[in-house]
Amino acid sequence: MSLRFVVTATDTGVGKTVFSAGLADALGACYWKPIQAGLDEETDSETVRRLGRLPPQHILPEAWRLKTPASPHLAADIDGLALRPEALHLPKTTSPLIIEGAGGLLVPLTRREVFADVFARWRLPIILCARTGLGTINHTLLSLEAIRRRQIPVLGIAFIGDAQPDTQQIIAEMGGVPSLGRLPRLDPLTPDALRESFRRHFDVSQFQERCV
């Protein structure tokens, strides 16, 4: 079967969408954002298509597109919609598939269910994106606890930001997970810069070896 991963993060704004674009480009993958909250600016799907230079058919349509830029449970309430997490089924594709959650693992989809609960039903390997800055040790180890409590497989940690060797090492050691690499902040952030940086900082074979 084709490669399938869930990309999530320790928090919102970590950089998982940029990472997803780099990974989708490297693997020739399809990209799926199940729930998009906020439509006034470039959506995550549009960002991934632009930065990853993906063909239009590799961007799979969202299950829900919410106008309000807020946690999905609140955005849905404001937009007058009812989200049904049980209706989120994995799309079928012959290409590798990158699925991006919204914010962190415990972001509510409804007032009773969080994203991690959906990930637990899918049983796909998680790539956890984490900042390298102050506070990331606590946030990342807590996120790993939430993942393991639900018995979700973890492929590893993708760090994003300036190099912090000790921080990266202690998270990998205490968290008991591989460090997949580190994506530096890119300025300017262009498709060419992302492709080159991803190639330099990640070994693509470590993703290709996991088939679910």
C-alpha cells in the first residue's frame, strides 16, 4: 500500500504546513487537510500546493471549509455547521498521502472529541512537528504522552527553527522517538528554498520505509 502519514504539531503556528509542503514535494504525495478553519487568507491547501509545487489533482478537497479562523468546534458553531468526526474517512489514492491536522493534537473538533481521537481511529504513523525554541521540551513531551495514551504509532519528531542540539537530543531521548531532522526558518520562503532545505536536512528514505 502507499505511504500515509499524519502531520501534527505541538501547537498552532509551529510550521507544520510548510513541513507538509516539503514532504509532499519530496515524496510526490497527495495532501489532505480534513478541516480548514479560516478562508479569508491563503488556505493551508493553497499554501502546500504553492510551496510544494504540487499538481492540482494532488490537493484533495477538505471535508469541511469553515469561514471563521478559530478552533474547529467554535468555528463550526459560529458558521452554523455540525462537524461529525466519525464521518472523516481516509481518502483513497495510489500516491503517498500527507494528512495535516489543525493546530495541536488536542484541538477540539466538537465539544467531546479532539483531533487525536480521530488519529487514533486511523492508526496512521504520526510525524510530530515541534519548535526548537524555549518551552518546546514540555510541549513536545506532553504531546507524545497524548499520542501514546491513545496507542497511535509515531514515526518521529520534525523540528522547526534554529538549531538547538541539546533540546533536540533530550526530546528524542526522553520521548523515546527518532529525530527525523530539522527544518530551519526560511527567509525568503520560496518553493526552491524549501525544496533545497528539505533535501539538505531530511533523509527522505526514512519516510519511504514506513508503509501503512
